[in-house]
Amino acid sequence: ARNGRKVLVVDANFRQPTIHQLFPETRPEGFSSALVSQANWRDLTCEVEPNLSVMASGPFPPNPAELLGSEQMRKIVAEMTDEYDQVIFDGPPCLLVSDGPVISTMVDGVVLVVRAGANTYGVVQRTRDMLSRVGAHILGAVLNGVRVTAGGYLRKNYETFYEYHEQARLPAE
């Protein structure tokens, strides 16, 4: 958004929404209201800074996965992508509920968010496999919640790298 692209962030995590906490100026109706045709999605977006708009999740619907897989969802996604350069959906954890894989079939790509120390390699693999089975295009992953310490992980790797090269350069006697 700060580089001039028009961006919309949509909270599609109906079970544990967070966008309304990060951006309190959002409307309480939100995305679920648009999916059940109670409001036009355009009226539910809130521009929080130039080129950046957000939409809260709205009230908890009784059937989130069904709504997210509906024709109304396809229509709204198509309209959003026509009006914004980039539309980002924040969804729930994929292995806990079916909403994430359902959303993944409606969008161009998926970025997995992995919490360091909480998500295991096996969890990430199962998530990747599940998303691949439904035809999702996985763009990459973000490692979230990494604990930074003095020196940290990279410093140790740099030290090992330079120690290795120093040993390789020692003259033969």
C-alpha cells in the first residue's frame, strides 16, 4: 500500500477474528454480513491509511465453510480483485477447521503462516499436503513468533561459515 498499490485486507477468520482489534475503526458488520447479502461489501471496508483498506469479519455465521465456498463468495472475490491491486484474506488455521482450504480454492495464492516453537514440521507438511490436494497455489511461508536473542541463529551460522573457509585456506605444511 505504501508503494502505491491499492490493498484490501479481509478478516475471513470467523472463529477468532483479529482485524477489528488491530483496526478499531472497522465496522462491526464485516465480511460475514456481505456473504449473507445483508450488506454490500464495499460499504463494510474502511480505509485506514492511503491505499490500505480493511474489513472486519463481522458476526459469527452458523456455517462459515459453507459461506466461504458459496457462489456469493466467488462473486465478492471477483469484485474485490477488480477494484483492488491486491486482496489479502486472513483465514483460520487449516488443520483445525475446513474454512482455510475452502478459501484457498477461491484465491490466487496462499501464504502459510507458521508459528516458531508451536507448529511442528509435520503440521506444516500436513497443511501443505492438504492445500495441494484442493488445488491451492502455495506462494510461500512466513515464520512468525521467532525469538530473537543476542547473536542469534544467523550469527552462529556466519561464525561456522567463516571458520570453515579459514580452515580451507590454511597452507599445507
